[in-house]
Amino acid sequence: MTYQPAKPRHIVLTSHPSRFGRKPIAINWGAANPIDRGPIIATLTNSEHRNVIGTHSGSYAVYRALAVASGVLEAGHRADLTNTSPAEAIGPHPSWSDPDKIVSLDPFGALVGEAFNSFFERGYDIRPTIAVTKAHINMPELQDAIAKGRLREDGVIMKAGGDLVVTKAAIEPVWYLPGIAKRLGVDEGELRYTLFEQTGGMFPELVTRPDLHVFLPPIGGITVYMVGDLSAITDSTKPLAVRVHDECNGSDVFGSDICTCRPYLVHGIEACVETAQEGGAGIIIYFRKEGRALGEVTKFLVYNARKRQEGGDRADAYFARTECVAGVQDMRFQELMPDVMHWLGITRIDRFISMSDMKYGAIVNSGIEIIDRVPIPDELIPADARVEIEAKKAAGYYTDGVVPDAAMLAQTQGRSLME
């Protein structure tokens, strides 16, 4: 089959459209009923139906554009959602109808097929922003943990050969701009203008469409791995282990030993398995925020700067070198992180597998109780990652109890010290 590229078209761009077109379906963020809340319509098949800024698929939207431009994808293709419904039911939970609890994802994002059927019948093209499926995962470290007696094969959660049974969810970002602004303590207008300016004017509707309050940013999303009985997640009488992990491609995938990311991820999975086998549940929340959301290029530049400085890689200059290159030490803004926990209905975490004050503070301040914080065992820290651990200790990275106000201020300003 020979693909023909799409014919060139003359397109007039303007940042100040003369009219909005037909009034789109209203989005009443925080409404308990999905019909009252309204669907998220970001598809391009009918511009008059669109009621959000941006498009689906996050950063992958650009690849879709390449496919359309090269002629391998019809611009008006509509997804056939037959048999794509969640493999396990999640929610609804009371937090779904609290506009302050969830501002960075659509809690109804996995349920569009059943919740908005009447809209589909009327010709609206609505796409899921969450998908839930089942799978097995198997890692060499888990097999090693079984061999050493730290984990056991029970035939249900951990099957023979170290196959771990999981339910997993993929989540695309959906930002409710008034809620994002409130969470960060900034003016919504200023937030909109800064997003518009710092993306090079990619989304003019941020400043020309004050009637649209939802934005689908072109960034990576979240993957959630759930171990054990899902009903235990919301049952306060059963133990729950949670690991919040921010992407580290070098360590997580390729095993780089300059940081503790993969060892901590594996340790978190072990804790999740143990907790699930005790009758509870375990959750790994994996955010696509490479290099503290600074990106992998910046990350590698910092590696070079640290290694080549006088005296070599030193704990006292660990975070300073990042700030010299990037201007800030961290841009993950953990204030938005607890949203996924509220989507899952979590109200209490018995074992939080993390040393990060910022993650701890964001979760507790969102109304979720944390009983115990679990640091990475010393024997799992690679030799070349000792500098990282010492730097975090020197920076007051890990503190028992309530997070100091100064640390929360640093988090808001994007200069926080986090995992």
C-alpha cells in the first residue's frame, strides 16, 4: 500500500478570533454526576464541539500530527472504543466531587463510554484520558528477592517464576486551570499568560478563550501499578503501601548506578507485594517527570558539571550544580501529585516508601494520612549514588513529622529538594 501525503492547505492563524463559534458543552468541574460535570471534548473532528484547550495524548499529539501530515492517518479518524472499558472498576469516590482534591486529571476519564453514551449518539467525539487493564510484570530483582526469601510465590499475587499480577492504569494530564492556580497560589490569568508565553504561543486559547477552563498540556502522564485486592485501597482496616516514583530512564530502564531510582522502585514493589500478601494492597505511582521534570538533556549536563568540578562529585555541590544549569533545583511541583491518590480513593497510607519531605508534605496537606515512612535500605544504595544520599541528608531532605513551612515555600517556588 502506498501512502499519499496530505495536500498542503492555506491556514489563517489568529490569536484573537472574532467569535467562539457555537457555545460548547459546559464543564462544571467537581460535579458528582458525570453528565452534570460534562465530558472533556478535545478531539478535532468538530471544532464547535471542543470545550478544552489542547488535544489528547499529551506529548504524543505531535506524532499524531506527523501521521496525519504524512498521510498514514485520516485526520477525521474516530476511535472504536468497543471492549476498551476498564478491566477493573475504580470509583467513583467522594474525592471525585471535590474540586479542590483533583485538578490535574479527569476522574471520569476511564468511564466516557458508559457515562457519556448520550453524547456519542448525538455525534460528539469523546476520548478516554484514562485506561485500566491487567498485566504481569517480572523483574530480575523480584526473582532475586524470591530466591533470598524476602518474597514468596503464593500463586495468586506472585506466581511461579516471579510473575507479579497487577492492575495498571495509564492517565493523561487534564488540568482544571482555576484549580491549578489555586493549588499553586497564583492568579489564574497570570498562570494562563505564563503557560502561553513559555510554550512559545503554542496555545493562544489560553489567553483568548477565558470561557475554556480545562487545558490538556503536551506533557507525559502517569502510570499506576496496583497489587492485591483493589477494594483494600479504600478499606482503612487493611494495610496499604504506596511508592510515588518520578521517572528516571537511566536508572529505571538502563540500570545507571549514579542514583538510587531503580533500587528504590524495586524496594517499593517489594513492599507492595508484601503488603498485598498480608491482605492489603500496594500501589506504585509512576510519573513521567524525567530529571526532576527538567528533562534528560539537562540531567546529563548536570552529571558532567558535577563530575568535572574541582574535587569531583561532592555532596555539598550536588544541588547547586543543578541550579547553575537549570536555574532551579526541581520543577516537579509535588502539590499536584496527590490527585491520582484521590482518584483511587486513598485516605490513609500505612507504608509510604519514600524519604521525600516534599512528597510527604503534599500528600498529608491534601488530607491523606501517612502512618509510616520507609527509607531505602542502606544495602540497596549503589556506591556511586552515595553522593546523592549524603547531599539529601545535608539538605534536610528527610524529616520525621510535619514538613517545615520553609520546605513548602521552596516547593511552591520550584526550588524543592525531592526524590
